[in-house]
Amino acid sequence: MGGRQGWHGERERDQERARRIADALHKLTGRRPLVEHDRNGATKVSLKVVERPDRTQTLAVLRVLRHGDRFGHARTARWEHVWVEVGARRGAGSAPVSPPTG
């Protein structure tokens, strides 16, 4: 297979998971997310949300973000930014990084 083993499986499986997350965020918000790949094999999906989502949409976005390995959120007065990373971020011999709690 050639891909480095990640927390949730092979690199190809992680890239497919990132594609599904990006597609779901696009369908929920109507905006196409930015998808970037870093040199360590992680894929970051990020999205700027400029309209005020209702509670149902917010919960749906959070459910989608849970499918990543790491995720976060930032807010300004004009927009919100959500991001999710897929793919293990590991140094040699280190343990996988889990999503933040709280």
C-alpha cells in the first residue's frame, strides 16, 4: 500500500474521510471548504462561515467535525472559521494526537 499508517487507517482512507468531511460541510453551508495537505500527511479542511447558522445547522456542523482527528473554531464579529484535520500527526515513536476535550 505504501501509505504511512494513521490513527484511523491508511493514508488513502484518511484522504477519503477528509473528502467526505469537505463534501458534508459544503452541503451544510453552501460554501466550498479549503482543503490543504501538509508534508506530514495530514489533510486540513477549513471553512469561513459568514452567515449566522441556526442551532440545527450548528449541531450538524459539529457532528461532521467529529469525524476528523483534530478540530477547532475561531470567531470574529463578522464571521466564524471552523477547521478539521484528518491524518495522524506523529513524531517518530510518539502516540497519536486525539481531538481536544472541552
